[in-house]
Amino acid sequence: MQPAIPLGTVLQHRYRLIDILGQGGFGRTYLAEDQGRFNERCALKEFIPPTTENYAFEKSKELFHREAQVLYQIKHPQIPQFCAVFEENQRLFLVQDYVEGKTYHTLLNERKNAPPGFPTTFSEAEVLLFLRQILPVLDHIHSLGIIHRDISPDNIILRQRDQLPVLIDFGVVNALATQIHSKGGTLPPVTRVGKIGYAPFEQLQTGNVSASSDLYALAVTTIVLLTGQDPHLLLDQANLTWNWQQAVTVRPAFAQIINRMLSRQPGDRYQSAAELERALQT
């Protein structure tokens, strides 16, 4: 993997890097100041091709621009706006709005480490509100034919200014890595898009995704927020059933909705965010 770009570097004579927000196997995200917009903060997501072969890099560029074009369609106040795409020194970058706030993963960890007397997890009422606020976002992207593919507490930020959940980090970089083939053969195997424990089985095993795949990952996110436990502690590995209700008590009707979202067979789940919204209203 290429080393991180030194902080203070100005890319495209415009974006000054001020921090590293995160890093994964195929990408790195920087916090930058956009000198063309009065030093407004933005996020620069770098895609790092899994090989430096010329063919693979050219293929990376082609797929990267195609994915960026798809993401540019998304116009929703709870999704960071994708602003631009550029290449510099054989590095590929997406520019998007920066969201001030904390991920739900961070918020949950803060609660787990809270002093005695404070909540250590999210309540049923908080999770219900969270679902009602995030489902219209999923409904919007699914209506465009876009599946997020990587929903988890890490990829949803509680935005500071209005306390709304914001969906970040679409599974673009991993999706690209799975599609790039070197000339004369495939690259070494890479993990399919989606986090183990959160992504449904069909997504991890075959790469097939649908709206119900995102709803499954959202359900896992929900039970993690409710219980404070990681998915592998809530899933019975022997028969692949979820035992989350042993760790928290919620109303039976709500549990029934979550369990349907967690169905192993895609056809047994809710098929759309709108259908799930209607179920929650009752």
C-alpha cells in the first residue's frame, strides 16, 4: 500500500490535508480544507488499487469514475454530497462534504464506558427514532437502484448540528477491488463488500445484494446498539440463528420486526425500506 500523504500537502492546488479520518485495506480518508471554498472542510476518499500494474490501474480508473458517476446522483440531506473526483500522482480521490459528528460505534463505546448510573446502551425508544430517521435515506438510494452494501455503526454518523443520522462510506472501494482483474489472470482474492457479522450470508458468499441486504445489516446495527455486544456474540454459529433477545428486553412487536429483518432467506425479509417504515408505524 502507498504511504499516507503528509498532512499539509495541497492537492489539485486546492485541497489542503489536515488529518487522516480513517484507513482500510483499499482506501484512506483525509480531512481537508477546500481553499476554493473559503477553507470549508471536506472529506477526501482515496482509492488505493490492490496492484500497481498498468492494466489494473487503468481498470481502477475506469471503474472508479463509473462508481463516482453513480454516487453523484445521490442528493439527500442525510448523505454527504459527492462533489468531485480527481487523479494525482497515480492516486484516485473522491471529494465529498465533511460531516461533523460521531459515529454510532463511537457513541456506543462512550456509553459502555460511562460512569455508573448512565445508560450503557441505546434504549428501544432511541433505536426506534434512529430507524425512522435512517429509513427514508435508504428508501431514497434504493429508488435510484443503489445498494449501500456496508451498513454498520461505523458508517452512520450522528450529525452534531441537527442530531440526524447521516449515512457515509458506501462500499465503493471494496466493490472496485473485487472487480479489478490483472491482465492474464485475477488478482489475489479480496473480501467481498460488507462487514462480516453485519452483511447477510448471500452478500458475503455470492456478492448478491438487494434492498433487503441493507435492511439486514441495519437490523444487525440495531441489535448491536440495543445490546452493546458485537454481532459474533449474538449469533449462534452452530445453527446461524440470532440470540440477541437474551441480552435485552424489547416489546414483542418490535422484536418480531427486527427478527424478520434478520431472516436468513432474503425473500423472508422486508423487501423495501418503505415496507419496513409501515411496519414500524403500527
